[in-house]
Amino acid sequence: MTAPVVAIDGPSGAGKGTVARTVAEALGYHLLDSGAVYRAAALHALRAGADLGDEAGVLAALEGLDVRFEPGASGVRVFFGEEEVSGELRTEATAAGASKVAVMPGVRARLLPQQRSFRTAPGLVADGRDMGTVVFPDATLKVFLTASAEERARRRAKQLKEKGIDATMASLLEDIAERDRRDATRAHSPLVATADYLVVDSSDLPAKVVAARIVSALSGASTGD
């Protein structure tokens, strides 16, 4: 029997990571942070000296990718061989690189088997932008998690402040609008909530409430209610 999957998709800043971790812990499921997969690809390509604007060059660099993901206290730990690179994956430079390689069709295809390999018993919670449409189209439950642009900008500002980085709300709102446009209009694997998604607005809800709603919805989906 194929392991069940809870797919959580949505725009940047909607709280997918925190909610996905909470749901996974509640269910005892494995966790896939697809963003970490793309950040790992970007970091590996950068270390190989690839031009992140050149898809062929990035794909050539990824031929030597030896990456391993393990559960960690704050999410997922990532290793290149025996070297842990979790810290480097959280830098702004790696995040910027990930946004560049993630729009490349060849890179997305190259990383698809890596993401699907996370689907093992007893189940998986996967968060990203195309988890329910492309990576796991047969997911047991598909959730589209969203929030207002203002709330997402506020959350991002808080994250940056914790890193000692200053940013204005105006610039963050502009960045969010551009990323939303890019995610929704890209030719391959666009961010979209199809009719089979449960749409949840997290603007005014704490992560634990959203997670509880998802766990309850999964129970209904599993029993056919």
C-alpha cells in the first residue's frame, strides 16, 4: 500500500514550513521541505562555479550532487556526503539562488525523484508550491495555505530582524508581489489551487490551529467523509 501524503502548497510567507512540521509531528509522518531540496541544488551549483542563469550549466553541476536529508530538531538537516550544509542553506545568497534554479524545467525534473523518495511509511507531509499538482498528484489530502500579502510581509520582516537584517515593509511587499507573479505565471509547475485543494487562510490563525484543521481534514479524507 502506498504511504499517504499530505501536500501543503502556497505562496512564500504563508507559514507552510511551520504548519507542515506541526502536522508531521502530530501524525508521526516524515517531512519534506521542498524548498530545502532546491536550496541544496542551488548551493551545490554555486560551489561548482555554475552560472545560475545557465540551465545547462546548472544541470551539469547537479550530476555530481550527493545530498542526504535527515530529520532535525528545527526541521530537516542536509548533508553533502558527510558534510552538513544546513546552515549554508539558510543564507540569503542560497535562497536567492534557489529562486533562480527552481524556475528551470530541467532542474525541476532532475529533482522530482529526490522529492518522491521521501514517500515512505507511515506517511509524508510535503510542503512547497507544486506538491499536490506535480510531485504527489495522488496525495491523500491537498492543502493550499495562503495569507494576506501584508501578513506575509510582516512575518518576513520578523524573520529578517532576527537575523539582524533591516527591510522596509514597502520593499518586502514589492518582493512578495513579484514572487507571487513569478510563481503563478511560470510555464512549468505554476503555483495554483485546483478544485481538489482545501484552501486555508492563515492570516489570523496561529500555526497550531491551522495544523489541527489539517489533521482533522485528513481524518475525514482517509475515511471518505
